[in-house]
Amino acid sequence: VNCHDAPLPRYGGLHAPSRALQAREAQHGVTWHVIEPLIDSGGILEQEIFDIEPADSASDLNFRCAQLSLSAFERLLDRLGPAPLQSRAQSPARRLYYGRDDPWPMSGFLALDAPAADLAAMVRARDFGPSTFNSIGPALLVAGGSVFVVLQCSLCRAARHDTSPLPPGTVVRAAGCSGELPVVVATGDSATHLQLDRVSTLDGRPLSALPTVRVGTPLLSTTDAQARAALCELADAWWKHRDHWLGRFVTFEVTEFVSLGLAAPASLVAGAHGSGGFDGKAACSLLDGRTASQPPPAGEANPAGGGWLVRLAAALLVLGTEL
């Protein structure tokens, strides 16, 4: 038998609590089931269902699943006897399965033209707590040409006297004139804004403010479909092969690439291929399809232009090493 952290036949496979939070499910659960060749498809022996609270994160659901799996297992032990255990067949029509390479919405990047509740759910789905390995990566935000990690956010009702909806991504208000947190931004839901409560740099340094953020200005500039598709493709490719590269890098240190406006690894030591230094800037340039000696394209300063690929490549290298 096997215990799965989901209410089978829903959410078989990997990262079930995060998938449920991302989908804004009202309930979740754990299931003890018979092992069959088709993963997570065997007959149900015991199951516990619980309500998902509005503020629950992936860390909260993982902890609750671990607790309830024990009580469900106790009931399973009580049923042991000379007769075979009776199980309940799963409904193939209701089966929902996610494998390792199945995509995530926007690959973890917050697209601020989505409803605020969906964005908050994405942040909570990627919050594994400070002591648990995050195997899917945190929620990311592109702002001012840089990439930040959103650790915590909340929903904020729009003012009733607002007669015309603000464009998604517009900074509605901040705690100070220099982008001090919390920062409230407009989303695709004109009645609800997203409040960014806790944000960090890519290497884990907490921020008290988002630099270059001003009230009334757009926070997110990569809004066209083509840029988003390329952003997700590169992010998905990195996370898919992350374990391979992390096995080859044994140390790293972070420096600030002023020309890129992003924290990126300055030195990565390749453990599998000797102790030669690994030039992070050159690697990021190569990932952008050009050599380090070539000048940046004219659109370098525009996150939606050619330079955003370099910034994202550097960001993913840092995230992969940190997480």
C-alpha cells in the first residue's frame, strides 16, 4: 500500500498540495491506496478530506497531510485481519494526474493581468516554508527590469470611488514614496488589488522596498504574449534540467551585474569537470544566443526586449543554486 498526499483520484502524481492551491480548491486530503502499475490509480483503502483555509500555503497543506496520514493509517491497521482488505475503486473519469514535467501557470511568474485571487494562490502554492526544499521554485515578479521573489501577499479591495479601472500592473499605493512595502498593485480583477507584503532578492535578501517603484506607474512591463511565451519556455527548460546542473556546481557567490540590473552568479566552480572557474556573465550571454564580447542589443534596458533573456538566465542560475 501507499499513502498519497491528495484526495485521489484527484491530483495524482507530484506536488499535489501545490497543484490544489494553484487551482483554488476548497478541499484537499490524503489517501491510502493499493499500489498498481499505473501510478496512484489503485483502490482506495482509507481517505481523509479537510477544508483548505484562505491563508493556507503549500507548507500548511504538507503538514496537515502528514498529520492526517497517521490517523488514516491507524484506521487501516484496525482493519487488518485474516480476510483481505476491501478497497474502493477509483473513478478513471475523475482522475487528474501531474507528472514532473507538466507545466505550471506562467512558470511561476506573476502575470498581473490575471485575477488577484489567482495570483495570491500562486504565491501560497509555492510557499514551502523556510525549512523545506522548494522543488518547484518560488513565485517571481518582474519589476523595473529585475526579477524578485514574492514571499507573501494578500488581497486588497479596490476603493469604491474608483470609477475607471487601472491598467493591470499599475502601482496603486505604497507605504512610502520610494516603493516601501507593502506595495499594492492593480490586477486583472478591477475590484481586487494584490498587496505585496514580503519580497526578497533572488539570493534571499529581504527587501523593505521595491526599487524604482512609483505610485501610478506600471510595475510589470513584459506584457506581450510573445515575450511571456519565451519567458515561460526558458524558465521551464531551466527547472526541467536543474538537478543536472546543480550536481555540477559546488560553490557560488553572488555579485551585482550593474549592466543587467540583476543579481547573478559571478563565479561557479564546476565540480564534475575540474576546478576551473565558470563565468556567469558569459554563460548568461551564451544563453541569450550571443557571446560575452558582443555589445548588448539596443533594447537591453527594456525587460520585454532582447536583454530580458540575459536577465532571466542569470536569475534562474541564482534560483537553482539557492533553492
